[in-house]
Amino acid sequence: MTVLDWKDQSTWLHAVDAYAGDILDSTVREHVLRRRSYCDSDDLTWLPSRTIQPSFVDAFVHYYSSIRAFHGCRPLDVATYSRNGFVGHAAERLKKEFLDRFPHVPDEILRLAAQELDISRATERAKTWFVLTERELTENCGSYIIHGSEYLAALAKGVSRLLRGIDYFYELQNTGYPTIIEVELPVSYLPVPQLNSIAREILSAWGRRITKLGTSSTSTPCVSIHQSLEPQYVVGHTHPKEVRDPYRMLRRAMSPTTCPSCRASKA
């Protein structure tokens, strides 16, 4: 079983020849070299045929069994992921979690704060987001590690408007453990548009490699699933020491950098 590791660009670029060498053959290479265009991932007209992308995606999903991915969070109990996996967005569960963090908040205040939020986020039900590198989380998606889920953050802001005196959005960063969960996400769990997006990035990097235009500008894909992810696909977790805060536009030290699960594994 082959796992795609986005951080290991050299390996996945060289693997292209193994699973798509007959698709990106000498005729395609000569065409790309002759044009020497930017090889953009959003516009694949630099390829000689529109049939190349769907053929490439088909080869890609048959070659890779799963993709290494990362989820940023701030759970009260990190071990729940190794026990239960990911169950996706569930408003009622998140409301309970909010009260576990702030048990003094009245139920009625929580209900009022969640009214519009539940409507606006109805399409998020059972959905979980991942990115393909840890760096993407610490540099560009730090809010998930600092404050937890978007729903919790939005709920905290709503409660703060109703209960003057405490900034619950700020207080979220004083609860739980700043965590990055690592998973091996089965390729079969990903929607076709997201597989197409990853394939376009690989094709773009391949084109820039053979034209010697460089591969450093390859974007880090973000993916999501609309189903549970079983615990056997959770392979580990880390606690970043530092995260870029997108709200304050600065880097912030994280604490704590261990959790009971970490200490148990060392015992």
C-alpha cells in the first residue's frame, strides 16, 4: 500500500513515471518542452490533450492507497481521536464540548448564541478538514490550533456578545491542548473534485520539473471528507511549540506541548 506524503516532493514526483509514464509519454514531454509555458495547475491548456488529466487521476488513485494528512485542533482529550477517529462536524457535540470548557455558561445563552450559527453551518455536518503538511497548519491555519474548531470559535464570540465581561474567544486558548493529528486518509474517502485538485498540482510540478522552471511554488492542498474516519487511520499527534496567529499576524508560543497521551506513551 502506497501513501502519498506531500512533504516528500522528490518521491511523489519521481513516482509519476511509475504510474503515469504511459500517459505522460515522450509525445507529451516534447509538447511541454516545446511550449515551455508556466505549467499552471489552474489552467492545464499547456498539456496537448484534455484527456490527459482524467487518465492521470485514474492512474493516481490506483497507485496510492492513502494520503498523509493533518488536522489542527485543541481538544480537551487528545486520546479521543485514537479511540474514536473523526466523526466530523456535529453541532450538538460541539455545544456540549463548549459547556465542558465553560460550565458556568447558562444553557439558554448557549442556545441563543448557536441559533444563527447552526443554520449557517448546516452544510458542515459530518465534515472534517485536513491539510497535507504540518507547516500549512502552523503557518496559515493557526487559528484551529489556537482556538479549536471554527464552530467553537464562532460560538465563543456569540456567547461573549450575550454575556458581557468575559471574552470566551480569548479564553478558548486557555483550554485544551494545541494539537496536530496525523492521519493516513484513504484515497477512496476523498471527493472527485479534491482528487482532481491534487492531481493538477502534481501535473503542474511535473511540468515545471521537466521544463526546469522549478517546483518550489507547488501549493499545499486542503481536503475534506463528509464521513467518519475510523481510528485505525489515526497514526499519531504532535503539539507544536509555535504557531502563526492569523488574527494578530504574529507568531505565538503554544502551551502545553505535551498531553496525558504523550506522557502515557513514554511511561
